[in-house]
Amino acid sequence: MSQVINVTVWNEYRHEKSNETVASIYPQGMHTAIAEGLDIKGNIQIATLDDPEHGLSDAVLNGTDVLIWWGHMAHGEVQDVIVEKVYQRVLKGMGLIVLHSGHFSKIFKKLMGTSCDLKWREADEKERIWVVNPGHPIADGIGEYIELPQEEMYGEHFDIPQPDELVMVSWFEGGEVFRSGCCYTRGAGKIFYFRPGHETYPTYYNPEVRKVISNAVKWAAPVNREYPCYGHAQPLEIIKEIN
């Protein structure tokens, strides 16, 4: 039986409103394309930056198993109080999928504890995303590589902590490489960073990109167990006094 996973797709939804090229590629917003590409069983809902509480109220977050995050031009507008709520939900088990320029989001930098900076270039380059961990669940159904005819380049050094698991590495036509599929755990939550998805390219319609994101959602979904207890604890066994 397929696992039921409740997903929230979060998007700034700013480029689509201000850039004709982006609007022509994603007329209903990138969040819609991402949501439509999810091959999961469960409820999928949308949240955007300009919604009340950025669409991430306590009720929404408490009902979300996995949160997908796309941001770029308005990272600074995300309220710190919302970032803290998302952070606490990840620690308590909610999965988080961070896409493309979300590497600079407040929530990803908070979880990583580093600058998350990198090299970049927009030159319509071919990207080849190599699967370097073929036995990982996120690589299920993916061949040796995914080839995208045009994408924005991200290059090393990518200032992130060493990934718990590295699933994919990108090569670009200009010669750079990049750690493009990175897995982490923070508290009880699982995090996957996936590199492709620049707004001026139709990347989120690519079937293999959609497959990776769907696989990542399934991988990042919370496990069914009680949250750990912290703080002062009574002994489980009788502690013998030594005279």
C-alpha cells in the first residue's frame, strides 16, 4: 500500500508576475508545475510568499509531512518567525525539499549553519546531472544521468556542510561541477537539496526532474514514531547505592 504523504509546495511566486519570459513558461506559477509533477498519494497544497503568514500557518505546517521550497528574489522578505516555525517542524520530523536558488533561503542557511554560497552563471548551458549513488531511493527509476539542454550554472565551491549522503553531481558545459543532490538529517527531519530549476527554463516539466522530486518527497516523509523526550529523565533501572 502506498504511503499517504501530505505535501505543501512553497514558492515566492514573484518572477512569474514580473518577468514575461517566466510567465510564458510557468503561466500558473512554478509551484503549480512542481505540484502537478508529484507522483505521490496524499494531499498537495500550495503556499506563496504573499499569502497571509506566507501560507505557512501553524495549521498548514502541522498538517504538512513534506515541505517543498523554491525561492530566489525575495529571501529577505520571509519573516523570521515563519522561518523559526518551519525550522522547529523540521527538527520534529517534517521533511524539507529545497530547490535550486532556495540554497540562499533563510531556512536552508539556518539548517546548514553556513553561508550556502556558490559560483553561478546564466549562459544557456547544458547540464548533465550524474547519479553517483545509484542505490539511493531518490535515484529510483533514474538512469546514469539526467541531461538538461539549458540551465543556469552553479559551481563549486558550494559552502554547505558535508552531505550525509551525496546522490547526484552536476557537470556543466562551461566545465564546472556541482554537488546537486544532497541529503541531510536535522533532528528527526530529513532534508534534500536539488539543484536544477532556474525560472527561465522549463526544468520542472522534465519527467526525470519530476521523478527525482517525487522520490525525494517519499524519502523525506516522516517515520511513524513518537518524538524523542529530552531533559531530565528518571532511571529505567534501580540505581544501587555504593556504601
